[in-house]
Amino acid sequence: MHKQHKQHKQPHGHKHATTPQPPIEEGFNHVNRYFDKTHNTWAAKILPGEFYATCHGEMIATVLGSCISACIRDVTLGIGGMNHFMLPEQNAHSTKQWGSDSNSAATRYGNYAMEHLLNTLYGLGARKKNLEVKLFGGGQVLANMTDIGQRNILFVYDYLRQEGLSIKAADVGDIFSRKVLYFPDTGAVKVRRITSTRNDTIISRETGYMANITKHKDDSNDVELFD
């Protein structure tokens, strides 16, 4: 009987790589990494609910609609990362102003999304006094949820204020999606505003993500609400 040899799966775009793929930090094996020919660099693409951090000269890419991405790095060490998150939908019958209850599921979820990235960066050696923060996303792109992008923006601004972290740059709000390319080692960011009405993939992805986090937000008092 002919014996088949199991082939080792290479990273996407490996045949175009001009440099070896940098090592990956613990906990990020699920993230899609590839070689970006346009920018001649290795990259990691994150989806809603994911984040990525690196100590190496990699690019981090994502596409945002109503979601927010915080791009944070240690300017001295070049250690940095990006998250991609959305708050659970607010209860339509709630009389509380969003964010007024520090124990709410939405606030806990947002806190977790930010703290998970920050704590990972600290674990890699980043120091709070050296952090640089840039924010993107929060567009009004989801039908019937016209204020979710704005709530995401208000949350992250308030969170960073309470943490004593200033915002170096931001491109948030409005009515379009964004493709974001972040280079943590230098702090450079490339943003392309997607003004075309053909945003079906982005909208479908974020609608599914919203449904998932809203479904699970009250299942437990545990703040780890990511799947």
C-alpha cells in the first residue's frame, strides 16, 4: 500500500518571503500570519474578538466597521500590539446611561478587551510610561445599530483616560469602514477608508460577532467573555 507523507503546512505567502518568519509569542498560534508582498514584511491579520502582540518587526492588519482597534506600543522597545473589539449591544429597556455602571457586562467586556492587550504587552517587557496609543474604527456601518460605533468610541476614550494613557492619534467615527495596517516597531499606521457600499463581508462578520457576544454576555459573572 502506498504510504502518504504528511506535508507541513507553510504560512500563507511563504514562497514570496524575503526574510524568515519571526517567532510567534505564546498564545497567538490561532492568528493568521502571512507575508505581505506590498510592504515586504511578515504580517498578522486579526478578526473581531482577537488581538495580537509582537516583539518583532511585523505588521498587524485588520478591517473595522463599528468595531474599535487600539494600537499600542512601547516607543522605546518597539513592543506593540492591536486588538479588535465591540461592546455587547445595550439592553433596549435599560434606563442607565451606557458606561455608568462599572459592573455591567458591556463595561466588563470592554475592560477585558483592553486589559488583555495591555497586560500582554507588559508581560513582554513594555512599560506604561513608554506607551503610545492610536485608535481606529467605530464607524456607523451596521443597520439598526446606529450608535454602537459611537458607544465603542466613548468607551475606549473613557477607559484610556482612567488608565492615564494619552492618545497620540485617532481616526474614528463617521460612516465608513477602515482597513488598518499597524507597524508596532515604528508606530506607523496606514489607514484606508472603505467608502464603497459593497461592505457585505465586513457587515456580515461584525453582525455575527455582535450576535455572539450579546448571546454570551450574561451567561457568567466571569469577565472572560471571548470564545
